[in-house]
Amino acid sequence: MTAETSQGFTASDAVRTLDELKGYEETLASRTAGLTILVWAFVVAGIPLSYQGLWWWLSQQGAWGIVVSNLLWVPWVVAGITATTILWRTHSIRMQRQEASTKDWLVGIGFTALFFLLAGGVFLVFGFDTETFAAMGVTTGLLTLAIAAANHVKYRHGAFWLPFYVAGIVIFATGLILVVMGAERNVAAFTTVFVQGFAYFIAGSIMVLRG
Amino acid sequence: MDLPPELALIHQPARLKIMGLLYKHGDVGFKDARDFLGLTDGNLASHSDRLAKAGYVEARRVLNRDGFETRYKITKQGREAFREYLDRLRRFLEESEGGGVQRSDCRNVNA
């Protein structure tokens, strides 16, 4: 065997081409992960915003108010999972789209279940009279850190997930400060909406740009 | 690297990328492949056509949400040829001393 072909495309070139192929895939997946976090910025800001917006109305509805308040987060999470699934279908090249879609939904449902477990833990630790939006912030911060750690271990090492870790820490710390301060509901609600949305938006933007 | 004609066809940048992509993903749409590989429409079409004529790739028109799209699928013959190409590439690199290339690099696609 000789190193050159008649076209001048060497074995080393072939190896580099194959390596580039892997690099393209990682970049594409990384950008899609960043876009996913941008989508979820709206979800994590939308959930507390809708609770705060409907707080007075819900408190007037008696039993119905309790039912609605238990389900108010559902449309946001369903919209988030749907958008995420479409995003990954659009931006990634997959051989088995249906299986991947089912897996996406199961992962989404799994993390939602984890959110409620964490929320239960937060109320157990801080007491059941803890301000709801502050507890929501602490829980979302912990969930964000869990998601970052899971993705870090499974998909990509290095600094790629660092912005998402930072987002989780910022959200957690803000929630904790609100709990300790005993912040009034309106303050806690709007702080949580702003910090959660902003932290996810910035983290997602950095991850998209860095690829 | 000397290769028999049926494998020399793969040993070209665009065709190697197309084969690598299809080897890993099996079935890929025209737009996805074009954007992913950074090829022009004409480049992708002409190189895929050459691979199809060799029996390595199948092209078919399918109807999806955005209308008709060409999808490419690697054939059994294409899969075997690509595997043979990677084996020969690896053997060549193993036989070359100080070629400045890491042998592990060509395992990325083969995994």
C-alpha cells in the first residue's frame, strides 16, 4: 500500500474526515441541547408566572381551585416536552425516530416525577409553611443540577454543561435566600420567575453559541 | 493507499462522509445529510448517485410533513464495503510507522 491515491486523498486525510464527522455530530447535538434549555427557559418561568397570575382567582374557586392548581404546571411541561421532542427530531439525524421520541417522553416524565420528590423533600426540610414560590425556586435549582449532572455523565464531559450547573446553583441559591428571608409571596413569585427564566436563557444561549 | 476499484470509490472526502454518516445512522434525509455534512445540493446528489450506482446506497422519494424528500439508506453491500474499507485503512495505519496518524481515530465511525 502507498500513502497517496491518484486523487491525492491520503489515509491521514481519510482519518481526519472520519474524525470531522464525529465532530459535526457532537456540535449538532450540543447546539440542540442548548436550544432545548432555551425552550425550557419559557417553561420554568411560565409555571410560577401562571400560578402567580391566577393566585387570586384560584383562591376564590374552592375545590376547583385546588384541582386547577394541582394541574396548572401540566400544560407547560407537556409543551416543553413536545417542543423538545420536535427540536431533537428536527436537529438531529436519527435512525429510529419513534423509539427516540418515546425515550424523550419517558425521560421528561422521569424528571417531572423527580421534581415532585425534590419538592416534597424541600418542604420536609424547611417546613410545610414555607413560601410556595421560594420552595419552587429551591426545587427547580436542585432539579437543574440533577439534570446537568445526568447529562454531564451520559453525554458530554468537560465544560459544556458548566453554564447549566451555574444556572442550577443561581436558582437554588436565590430560592434559598427567599426561604431564609421569609420573602413575601409577590416578591418571591416575581423573583423566581425572573431568575429561573433568565438563568435558563443565558445558559442555553451560551451552550448554543459555544456548540 | 492502494485500494481495489470498488473500495477506491469510497476513498474520496464527500463519499467517505456520506458513507460514514449512513453507516452510523442507516437512513438519512437529503436536507439532514446536506446540512450535516456541509455539502452543496449538487455535490450530495452527484456523489450519492455514484454510490447508488455501485450498489452501496439506495435513494428513495418519501412524502413527509414538508412534501417529498429524497432519503438515502445504506445497503447491506454498502455496509460490508465500508467495513472492509475501514479494516484496510486500519491495517494500513498499523503497518505505517510514524505516519503522524493515531490509529484509534478511525474507530470513531466503526463503533
